[in-house]
Amino acid sequence: GNFKNPGTFKGIIEIIPYLKDLGITAIEFLPLYEFDSFEGNRKNSATGELLENYWGYSTCAFFAPKGMYATNTKNGNQVTEFKSMVKELHKNGIEIILDVVYNHTGEGNENGPIFSFKGIDNSIYYMLERNKKYYKNYSGCGNTFNCNNPIVTDFIIDSLRYWYTQMHIDGFRFDLASILAREENGHLNDNATLVKRIANDPVLRDCKLIAEPWDAAGAHQTGNFAGTRWAEWNDRYRDDIRQFWRGDSSYFKRAATRIAGSSDIFSYSNKKPFHSINFITAHDGFTAMDLMSYNSKHNLENGEENRDGSNNNLSHNHGVEGPTDDLKIQQLRIRQIKNHIATLMLSQGTPMLLGGDEIGRTKKGNNNTYCQNNSLSWFDWDNVNSEILDFSKKIINFRRKHPAFQRPEFYTGMDISNNQMADITWCTYTGHDMNWNEEHKCLAFKLDGSRKEIAAEVDDNDFYVMLNSTDDNMEFKFSEAPVGKKWVLKMDTAKKTPNDIMPTGEFIELEQQTQYFVLSKSMVLLQSRSIEN
């Protein structure tokens, strides 16, 4: 890419046309508060260069945008450039979510530097062990911010208000949010003061709140985090969809539940499908391309002898570890990426796509690039996989145009519209109603797009979706479309581009209305259409 200001707030403005064309409505940034880029002393084992804190999860100043992301920092110019970026994103209909780190600071453990809270009042701002020389470490980063001490709570609220009212961002994603619910003694409290104050603060009442609902000390609150003001990263969506498409046994029921909005997780706390932030990949872990290309992490360049990063990646290299010249493996990997992105976009909930997955970005098997300010982390705009990009644009656009995939309520399995069609019907590949007590690696479901079912102003199309995670080609059978309608093909991830997904208003006629041959490791979407058309 020929960009004038890569890696800066101004650089984001340069890619706004790309984001709009892709169909992005909000962008979630990794931490933009000022942090120490060179807090450690480890070196890259391959190059000998000093490793940086590249992701920024080590905040030093909670009211200052990162100076490194401005083209110059004279007279606080980073504030001006940040605001200009926000203004241009808003002008183009794109919201800004900031990843914020209030669970720990960049001062580290007892061996860390002293530049802020340690010197102001160590015992107020941090959770300490009985031997007050040492810090409780629920964050995994050396210290834990004492979030529910009244002074610290006020500080965090002031910081959030500043970014919302003065910098005009639209929402926050809270890193290791379970720590926000830990009392001063470290115990979890579902009614913790800070969490309630954030949710009920009158200044923040229209601000979007997203929790990463766990921490590094065993807390795991997915589906139960702090009430209906909070959306949540759904890690079970990530894991269950990965395992289904990998072909693991016994994951078809879990995959179906995730696709349907994860009511088993969110409904008991009165949350809705949109509270589930669905994702396949995030900054932390493999990219989509690496998920299909590596069985194991390859983190030696992080200087920790490959000890860092998760070993539980639920990935599959499809026959070769890393890059390959085998055309069949290349095609299968691309198909699997399309399967995952399509599943994400056709699931109930709020989809989150890792930047770069839509162009086939690789980190060469490194699943923890927090310290890699180099080609492992950067976007290679000169090496874009056009097939994945074209598919991503079309499936995102498709989702945005069809409210059947954006339901405000969970499915009931009932026929609210009295048209002899339930809101959702799960089927086997033979077309029979799904028997959840049997083992399956194929899924199919039919959606009623009538306005009563989807709470929309007008009727949507009906849809039939087929997923084949087996190693065999399967002939799926299904009932005819409702009276006066026919099924047409909208997407088949096994087809060659551009016929893998059709643009808006286009489709492929089916030779048969009650069966379709779904290739191994592929996904098919049928859409109803009036016979008169």
C-alpha cells in the first residue's frame, strides 16, 4: 500500500474508503492511551533487536493518546490528530471503540519502575499481598489496579468521561474486565461499585460498553457480566465454531447454539443476542490464515523460547505446517477461512472481524505478537488475497441488508407469524428434523424471514443454510421453498470466485429445489425468491 502516514491516526483516515467499502460500521482499536514501548529487555531471537511493547497493554497515562501514533507531538499535537481521526471516521459512519486497560498499569511488580501510582499511594492504587512489598497479580502483568477503592473508582470514571466527552469516542472494550469486579481483598463481587458506576453514570449513559469477561486468575463470567448495559466477548463462540469446522466430534450442538445467538449463555441474565460479541479470531492468537495453516504456535522470535502464547489454538494446518505450494491445500485453507467468516456473518449476535483476516494476513504462526513491531504484525497491502477480500465484502454487505440475521430476540422455535414455518428449524443433511441425541458433523437450518418473526418493518427473504464439516461430499436434502417461492443459490464457499458468493440482487438458479450437493468442508446459503421473478 502507498500510504503517507502508516501506523498513525492520520493513517487511519487514509484507509477510511477501504473500511467503508468493506462494510465496517465500527472499529475497535487496541490501547491508544500512552504506554511505555520499551518496558522490557528481551531481544528478538532471530534478529537480536530489542523487542517492543507493540500492543500497548501497559498503560502509563490514562488521559493521553499515544504520542507515537501522531505524525508529530509538538504542543500536544497527538490530541489534535486523534480528534481529527475521530471526526473523519464519524463523518463516514464508523464508530470508535477503545480497548482500555484499567486492570493493571505499566508500573509492573515489585521490580517494576515507579513513575505514577506507586509513588502517589501504593496501597490505595494497587492490590497488595500481606507482605506489602508484593502485588496481587490477577492481571498476569505484575500488578492489579485496586479498582473498587473509592479513589481509584473516581479516577477510572473521570478517565472514561474524558475520552467520551472530550475525545468523542463511542464506546469502550474493557480488557480483563472481571478485575473491575474484584473487591480490594481480591474477591469477585457481581455488584461491585465500579462496574455499577460505569453502567449507571449519567455522562456515559449512551456509551457502548463491552467486557472481556474474564481475567488471568481464573475468573470467567461470559454471559453473566454485570447486567444488560454490557456486551461481552463470547469466547465460547470462538472455540465451538473452530472445533465444528475442524471436524471435531460432538461439537455440532454447540455450534448450532452459537449460530443461534448463544441463548444458553446470555438469556439467563436477561441479555439479548446482540450482547454476544461473536468472533473467530482477535489480536490475541492466530489470524484466520494461520488458524488454517499451523497446528502449533511459532513464537521463538518473542524471546521466551516459545513458552508464551496459548497452546490451545484449536487450529488445523490441513496437511502441511505453514506455507505450502500444494494448490489443493491452499484452496482448502481459503475455503475454510470463508466458512468461518460466513458462519460469523450468518450468526445471531454482533460480529467482530479481526483486521486483516479479510485479506489473508499471516503472522507466520506467531500467536502472541505483542512485542513485534515489524512485518509479523503489519498489514502487507501488496500481498492481499483478493478472493478472501471479495468474499468478505459480499458476505458483510449481505448481512447488513438482511434483518433475519440481526434478530433482537432469541429464537423460540415457534411459528409466531402463523405461516406453517417456525422462526428457525434445524435439520439433518437428509432434510429431517435434527435429532440432537445423535452424532452429526453436518448442520442445516431454515429461517423464516417474515416481519413478525424478525421484528422488522418489512418481510425479509427466507433462508436455508447448509454446513458440511466432514471430509466427504454430502448430498443435502430439504423441503421446497414456501408456496409461491423458490430457492436460489446465494453462496457456496466451494465454488471458485466470483461465484462463491453473489453480489446484491444476483443469484444462481438451482437445477433442483429439494437437494444440493455440498462439498467437503464447505457452506451453502439458499435464499427464497418469488417464482414470478
